[in-house]
Amino acid sequence: MAGCGGPSTPLQALGEQRGCMRCHGMVRKFVGPGFAEIAARYRTDAAAPERLAGKIRAGSVGTWGAVIMPRQPQVSEAEAQALAAWILSQPAGPP
């Protein structure tokens, strides 16, 4: 989020509308990892966009420790693909 004025991109707004920001920060970990941390882990993985889109819709467990990523059926396949690409485009967070 750029400052306190709300989402800075349409995809960030979509992430907020679909509940992503309840558990994920842009940089910081809340319940789940921050988007910058996800991007850093998967940036060089050619299969990551498809895999992350699948995890958004189907959920996962064990990828980031014991925390469960619940499935998100309210997110369409096209939205999941767009959100995954957006997450992977995030710059690295602070060390």
C-alpha cells in the first residue's frame, strides 16, 4: 500500500476485495508470508505463476510452516492468475 490512501494498483485493490490482505502484507508477514517474501522465493521458478494461482484457489499447507492457506473459492481462475503474476512482480523486501 502506498501510504495510507488505500490500494495503489487495481490488482492490489482486487487482493483486498478478495481477502488476501487479511493474512498477507505487502512486505511483512502477518498470518502468512508477505508478498515480497513470496516473490523472492518463487521469482526464478517458471512454473510459479500457475502453482501460486492454484494455491490461491485450492489452498495449501506446509509451504510456509504449519500455517494453513485456506482455499479461496471466491477468487476466479482469471483473478488467481492475475494475482499470482502481480505477487511475483513485487520487489524484494528489506533484508
